[in-house]
Amino acid sequence: MSGYLTTHVLDTARGCPAPGLLICLSRITDSGPVPLCERRTNADGRTDGPILTEADFAAGPYELLFHAGEYLRLMGVESGFLDLIPIRFSMTQAVHYHVPLLLSPYGYTTYRGS
């Protein structure tokens, strides 16, 4: 079995999923980030499929870049505090990785989910 990566975003200030939020995935190399894909969250705050498929999985360091500021402005929040949220992590085994984002206008939390 190969590994793969999923994510979702919850808007904790509004108590609901965060639809329409742009997420960019990059692989981290010695030369810097190498962009792999861009996805937007659906009505459930998830991407419509894995953000990294089993076929494209490779062990190593990655970055999910969440475009939180754009989403917050679309929701009418003009805090100007959060903009881009980079989350760097390593996938070392060929298993399913799930990296969610819990978002509010002035803070966020992430964890390795299941």
C-alpha cells in the first residue's frame, strides 16, 4: 500500500467547514519548495480528493500553504492578521496522512489526524 495525503479546514469562529479556501502543496527540497498542486476546499471544508495521491506519494518533507487571509476576507473578516499559513511536516511511511487546519481570524491549530 502506498501513502497519500488529505486535509480539511474548519472555521472555528463560525463553527462550520471553510469552503473555497485555496491550499497549495509543495515538496521541500534542498533547493526550496517545489509546487505539486493547488486545490480549493469544497462545501465540507475538504478537497474533492486526496491532495497527494497514492501514485504520487514519496517519503520526505512537504508544505501545505493555506490561503487563510483570502478566505477570511471573503467571509467578511477584515482582521488583516492571518494571511498565508504554511505547515511543514514530513511523511516517512507509506500510510495515510491527514493534516487538518482549525482556523479563526486570530489563530489556528493543526495536528496529524486520522
